[in-house]
Amino acid sequence: MAPPTAIITGASSGIGLALTKYLMERGWAVIVADVNEPKEKLDNTLFIKTDVSSWDQQAAMFEQAYKWQGRLDFHAANAGIDDRDDIFNSISSDSTKPPRQPNMACLNINLYGPYYGIKLAAHYMSLDSTAAGKPRPGGKIVVTSSAAGLYPSPFAPQYSAAKHALVGLVRSLAPTSAVVNIKINAICPALVRTGLAPPGLLDNFTEEQFTPMSTMMRCFSELADFDNVADQDWVQKGKSGETVEGSLDQLMYHKPPGPAEEASYVNDKGLEAWAKIYFDRNKKFAEQDWLKGKM
């Protein structure tokens, strides 16, 4: 029998490292997926060097992770970086110097990376892992968005755009993920002392302005209920589609805005049609892609 198992991206530092230690203390096995190896020895963990912006690297990491313990219960899509490009502050008045192709690493890591991870986690969580002690297929996913995914952030527009997108992704995936016994949620850290910020930036804030790491662990714990993973109904009893902001010592749940009552497309028949037609069409796309891969 294997212990409950988690894959955490960006797990060698910051929130990811804190979460790794939090789970270790509770008897979990943790796959540390990061481009950098942890600076300290971590018991019952497996480090796999992974660039989350690469589908191939994430796919190989998930495959190796599943072989390690034979189960996957929880995935934290946590890896992220800040902006590497600028638009309006770098405009040139010289017509002979048009803009170069922008650096999209922030979007590739912060948006594509979590999407890849969610798709891979859904597969491995859905496998029959009873031989490893997992009660039933399914699992929980928590995506690290940001307070910048809730409010405008003019200093980091790429980062803010990616984090806003993650909130929308989680809210939109939650209804269909429940059908396969998977719950998905998002956390939105406020100002947390990590290595994400450029050098010197955090020196401009007082200690009272930082959200403690313990608040972020409370966010994860409320959404994932790590201590009760052995229960048959662990997933079913969990929250899904939630967006939780961790700020100072507060956990604030943000509800999605609803469409205006006068919106012409808001009716049961129309919404059912949207759901069915897109489900059928995108399933065909996925089957076609799978067949191409087999040729």
C-alpha cells in the first residue's frame, strides 16, 4: 500500500516548498516538479526536473510520478514566474525599430503549464489505483492563481492576464470535473514572501503587509482536506470551482459574477445546447488528435 501521493509544480521554493513540507508532515508522498532541485533534503519525495511550459516534460514527469507510487490523489499546479515583456513603457518613436516578438514565458508557464498539468492529472487520477491503497478513482486539483488574478495589476499585465485566466478556467472546469470524481479549485495569494518578486521589491513593504505562509496552507487545507484522504467519499465531500484569496490572516471566497438578467443568451435550453454541442465537438477533436498520435 502506497501513501497518498501529490504532484506539486514549483515545489523547490516558496509556496510550493511550504506545501511539500506540509504534506510530508501528514504522511504524504510528494513529487517535487521544478526546474531547480530543492536546496534541502526532503524525505519521502521524488524530485523530477520539469519545465511546466513543455507538454513533453510534464507528460514524462506525470508518467514517472505515477510509476513511483502507483497512485495520484492531489495535484498543485503552482509553478509560476512574473512578466518578461512590456508594451506601453517600451514604445519606440523610431519607425525603423518596430517591436520584436514578445517574450511569452510568463504566459507559457503560468497558463499553459497549469492547463497541461490539469489534463495530465485528470488522466492519472482516473486510473484504478486500488492496488496502491487508493479507495476509488478521482482526486483533487488546486491551481495557484493570485490576487493579481482578481484585481488589475498594471505593473505585471502578463502575469495578471494569466492568473485571471486560471480563475476562469477553474470555474469553468468544475462542473464537468465533478462527473469524473475530480474537484478543482484556485487559491489567490496576496503579498507572500517568496522568490517570485524582482530583487529589492519586497524591501518596500513592512512585515505587517505580508501574508504568512500559514494562511496559504490553510487555503490548501480547506480546499483539499488532506487529513481525510483515506475516506471513501474524500473527493465527493470536497469543494469545487472555488476561488479563495489568502490575505494576511483571512481566507476570502470570491464568487463568480453572474450574467445580467437581460442577457439574451441566458436560458436553460440555450445553456444546455452550449454544453452538449461543445462537449460533442471537442471530444471528436480529442479523438482525432489521439488517432494522429497513433499513426
